[in-house]
Amino acid sequence: MLLIVCCHLYIKILYLFVTITVHFGQNVRRLRLSQGLSQDALAEKAGLHRTYIGAVERGERNITLINAEKIAHALGISLVDCLKQLQDGTEV
């Protein structure tokens, strides 16, 4: 029984992780495109590699708060606002 409960909790945590990384990536892509930036241009502004930006946008990276802040700053918004958009879908 304990094993079943632990597995269920692990699946919920894994689902939350996958969901937030995918949504964050979609939000970054939406904001980047709305500003007419290429992945190269955003990567340069954020001090990150182009392939990293692509992986973030596809939800493939477990991005650190430091890199999330770099991306948000490069997009001209605060990290808080970037994450807030994930919750309610509104524009800043």
C-alpha cells in the first residue's frame, strides 16, 4: 500500500514538473515571437546558447531560476511577471 501511495505521489510530482517546464517554454516562445526575436537574438541578450533556448521552449530543460531570470530580463519582463502569466494567461 505504501508503495502505491509513493508511486502515485511521484507521478503527480513528475506531471507537475513536465507541465511547468512545457508551459514556461511555451510562454518564452510566445513572448520571443511577439517581440520579433529569433532564438539566436534572445540567447545573445540572455547570455545563453541558442540550443539551450530551443530546449527551454520545447520544455526539455529543467531550467534554473538563474537562467529563467536571464531569459525574463532579456524579454524585458520580471521573472515574477513571466511566471504570473503562466498562472492566469494574461499579458503583462
